[in-house]
Amino acid sequence: MLQVKVIRDDKKRIINGLRKRNWSAQQLKVLDQILDTDDKRRAAQKDLDDLKSETKQLSNQIGQLMGQGKKAEAEALKTRVGAVKEQAKILEEQFNMAKNELDELLYTVPNCPHKSVPKGKSAEDNKVFRNWNKPFPALPSDAVPHWDLGKKYQLFDFELGVKLTGAGFPVYRGQGAKLQRALIQFFLDQAIKAGFEEVIPPLLVNADTARGTGQLPDKEAQMYTCERDELYLIPTAEVPVTNILRNEIIPEKNLPIKMTAYTPCFRREAGAWGADVRGLNRVHQFDKVEIVQIEHPDRSYKTLQQMLGHISRILNKLELPYRILLLCGGDTGFSAAKTFDFEVWAAAQQRWLEVSSVSNFEAFQSNRMQLRYRDADGKIHLAHTLNGSALALARIVAALLENNQTPEGIQVPKALWKYTGFKMIKPDGKG
């Protein structure tokens, strides 16, 4: 969440940033509510500190009076101490109420977009940051979309997924399962080679963890909930991995901290109809390799560009046409200050499919998590957090299948041969 000090000291910039998110004048009034509530909190804190100081002074005086044998005077001060403590209880309740109200207000305010984020209302206003300028795959005349290829080559089964769970939960089989596993290992190897430490986090998180990265309260409707245990299935490995350092103070010399994780991901995502969500284009469970960085504020935007380079190299090795979009204010996620999306070309569908979002959250998540670093002078600051999908598999699989279909079968990109154990997907399963 945004820091109250930032809202107070740089209110004009915050207002301009939220206007990029298309916030109305009515919505912007919450900033004044935040500052008013913080004033109440600060006033209660000052009065509470004054009473604590008075209690300490009275206690010292009582000790002195008792030592001097002035028991009656000491008893009178004890009565005063009791009255002061009762006042302190009332003030502490007022302070806690103001603090809780302040937190609830702050939770409703999204991150302030970076100055380079363009204005816009929806995905239609996103800007192409890097376009594909090479030839697109040439397909045979009888080319079909990936959902038909999945049936033809028995790679995944949507009907079986419905039987076992419901719509949006495909079952991968045979060479489809091997391709899926190959991609996971390939993505992990690429991340580890780039200096990321692999971690295997839990797939269920508590409310504090989900709140730390901004999934709560903003995205609660998109998450699967285990109500009995008050746990949430993760929508992305970003959630548990970033929270590993919640409430930690990191030595500055240890920055950046780079972590990667493969996990299944679970997203409810209210359904829609049509080709946009058909097949693997939108599913409720999918595999993904995530990269997370905890970085010094002075370097975080340079690091963001490096993360774009990492994902670009992976897509080049997979020989997939891709483009990078800079998201406009209206399409930037709640917690992000700046986001780039990667889209790959699915040749049979003749459309772009999003396969990665790479974001700098600046100090927004760190403030929620109290994820800090200590500089050389001993001062403590909030770190910046970044993450990106490297990569999400369902749509990567869709594009790979569509782009590489031939009359003889589906060609596997050379980078995956040592992982799959086959170079071609054929109907008989013998590649």
C-alpha cells in the first residue's frame, strides 16, 4: 500500500497518478480521508505518549516518597497513576481504532503508476513497446487451432477435466504431459542460469500472505478459498515467494535477492464465451514459472528492463513470435507501478496470447509486508519488489502447437529436445 508520508508530502503526484487509473474526483476524496484519519492517529499517539511519560514520572516520584517515609503522599500519587492509566486505556482504544480505519482506507488505494505509464482506460489503450518484425509462421492449408490438435494427437483432454473437476481444468496426457514437464524444467533451468535461487513454496497461503502482495482485498473474488482453514490457493508463485521476506530487514549488500519457483496456479476468473477463452486460452489451473526480485529503489527500473531481456531470450529460444506491451494506467494491476505484458502469436487462431506480465511494484508491496533493507549508515528503508512470469505454460503450449504443425506432425523447438526426448509430436506418440 502507499505510505501515508508519501501521500502527505507528494499528494499532487499521487492524484495525477490515480487519474491515470481513471479515478474520479469522488474516489480521490479518500486521500483526504486518509490524511484526516492519520491526523487522529497521530494526535492519539502523542497524547498516549504524554500519558506514558507522566506515568513514568509519577512512578519515580512514588519511589522517592516511599524512600522518604512519606507514605500518604505516595498513596495519593498512586491514585493519580491509576487515573492516568485509565485515560491511557481510552486513548489506546482511540489510537487502535484510528490505525485500523487508516489501514482499511489505505487498502482501497492502488499503487501510483510510474510517470512513464501512459493514460488509458482499458487494454485497447496499451502501447506496443516492442513489436515483432520478423516473418510469422507459415502454416499448411489444413492448419487447425490447438484444441483440435490436442484431440488429434491426444495431448490433453478437456472432457476428462470436466469429469474430474469442472470446466477449465485440462488433463495432459502422453506427449502433452511430457511437453508440459519439459517446458517447466526448461524455464527453471533458464532462471537458475540467470542467477535466480529456486524455491518450492506452499500452494496454500494465509490471509496475511495474500494481503502482503495485494491479492487481498482487491482480488479475493478471483481466488479459490479453503474457508474451513482460512487459506487461499495461490494465483501465482509471486504471493508466497515475495512473502518469504515479510517483516525482514535485509543488509543492503545482499540486494538484489533473486528467486524463482515453479507452481501450479489457480484462478477462478469469471468465465466468458467465445474463441478468446477456448481451449488453453483461459483455464482455472495452469503451470507457471515465476521470477521475483527484491531490489534497491535506485536500481529497480534497470532491473525491470533486465527481466524483460530474460523473458525475451526464452521466447527467442522457443522460436515464438512475440511482442511486448506497456500497459496503460487503466489496465495496470492494482499493486503495480509499471507493467509490461508479453504476448505470443498463435498462428492458427491468428491472434496474440498473453503469456507473461512483468511488473515493478516499487515499495507498494514492501510497505504492506514491512520488507526493508538497512543501508551502510544503519538507516532502514523499504525495498522495491518486482516479479514476472517466466513463463505461463497453458498459452505457451497453445502457441507452440499451432505454430509448429506440419503434415507430418508437430515439430518441437530444438531448445526442448533434451527435455522432451522427442523432436516431433506424432499421432502414434512416437516422436
